[in-house]
Amino acid sequence: MRATSSSSAASGAGYVIGPLLKGAVDALTAGAALPVPTLALNRATGERKAPANLFQFALSPEDEGASAADAAWAAGHRSALLLYPAAPWANRLVQAFRTQW
């Protein structure tokens, strides 16, 4: 992605938008500032500060679970029943819901 951002900037691109795997976003957060604003449609796995011109946006299962817990709590609900498929992404969503609740 860094080479793509650099190549894109050299070709005159004003910004880069693209879906990236978490590992690629991790690699970008480990580097220096990007030559143009870059929107990674995912987020890094660590807590490292993003370099200049790197923006991260993702609707991860963890975000969805925490958001659902916040909405239910704000609506006055004080108990919840969770039905979910046996899938890794669902387990992450449920864990985030439980943590937020």
C-alpha cells in the first residue's frame, strides 16, 4: 500500500481510498507520514498512533457489538439475550457486547 500511495501521489492522485487487510494497515501505522491522505477501510490491530495522512474507518464486529449494547442500555434495557451463529466474527461481536454492557 505504501508503494501504491507513493506511486499514486507521483501520478498526481490527491488521495487514496481502499480496503486493506489488517496486516496492511498495521504496516502503514508502523511507517512514516504518507504522501497523500489515505483512507484505509479497515483498522490496525494495535494501539499505535497513525502517521500523518493515514485515516482508518471500519465497521468491525467489535464496533457493532459495543454499539448495540450502548443502544440497548440507553433504551432502558437491563438484561439481554444474545442469539448468534457459531462463527469467529460473531464471537468477537458478542465479546464486545458483553464488555460494553
